[in-house]
Amino acid sequence: MNIFAQWFGNFWILFQAQFSIFEAVRRKTTEGTTLIIWLSGATGSGKTSTSAILAQVGCSVVREEVPPKLFQAFLSDPTKYCEELQETLMRSRYSQFQLVRDERYVIFDRSVEEDLEVFCRMHHETGYLRDDAMARLETLAAELKADLPTPDLIIYLKVNEVLLSQRMAEIGHPKLIVDSLSAQLKLYSKWVSCLKGNVLVVDNANCRPQALKTVLAGLQC
């Protein structure tokens, strides 16, 4: 890819992001209600970095909080601890949202829907979740989603598998997580194709967080 093509690609990605976010903000400001944005994407796609940027401009962020001890237990014995880990993640998102539900702008660093449709289904396919455990998590997800707002905008951060693998290796993600990347991406592709509403797909392969920060500099929540 030549320099001009790469520059134009980044410009177009950022223009789309800026237009989509500012249009959503304009609409919600007019309505006087809370703006809900989901930041979605596979492990290593840049969700946490992007949500941190949005937090810097004043947005409230529902973060992905993974209890270290439980995560280590899952890595040691995924079949035994998978259901507990997935349930904990879902409930954490729900509990965090209750604390910020009256704020003007709320960003979800991954959603309960992704927990179910990507990660629970992936673990079910690999055998880490039995049928009964999967059924319980489906019921839990339905109950939580019934009391959570639908998003005004879903930003899906898309990165190719090769680059994601490189990023995960640099960060030092556990082998179990790295080995599941291909299955994770396939489920994400299926999930995104079925989404309704406003969805912005951003190719985050060449777009650095600093560039997004520049675009959002004028958005003071």
C-alpha cells in the first residue's frame, strides 16, 4: 500500500467515525436522553484503548473488568471455571451500567450480547461450556439485556487475524486466548452480519489511537 492510499484510508475511517459519533451525539442532545455506544471487536482490536480516549473527553465507560484470580483459574481449568467467568463478566457490565445510566454519554467496552453470542458460543463449541451451563448463561443474558438500553451506535473495530495475532503476542496474551482467535473472529463476523441499527465497521489495522484522539478532541462530553 503506497503512502497516499494509506493516508486516504485512515482519513476516510476517521471521517466516518467522526460523522457517526457526532450525528449520534446531535440526535441524543436534541432528545435529552443518554447516548449509548458499544465498542465491539475481538481481543486485541483496540477497544480498551479507544474507550480510554473517550473517557478522556468525558464519556462514562462500562469497562471489561476481569477478576485476576478467576481468570487465572479459568486458564488453569477452563472447563471448571468457564461458566463462572462468563457470568461474572456479564454481571459486571450490568452493575457498572447501573452506576452511570443517568450520564449523558455511556460507552460499553464490549457488550453483554457479545459475551453471549461470541464468547459463550465459542466456549460451548470448544467444550468448555456444557449444554446446561450454556442454557443458564443464555437465560442470564436475556434477563440482563431486558434491563439494558439498546445502543445508538455500534462501532466494530475490525483487524485481520495476522495483525491481531502479532498484537496478542506482543502483549503476552495466554496461549488459550491466542489459540481461540480464529474461532472468535468467525463468530464476530457472524454476529456483525446479523446486527440491526447503526453499525460502523472501522478497519483498525492502520489507525492509531492518537489519530482517533485528534478526531474526538472537539467532543467534550
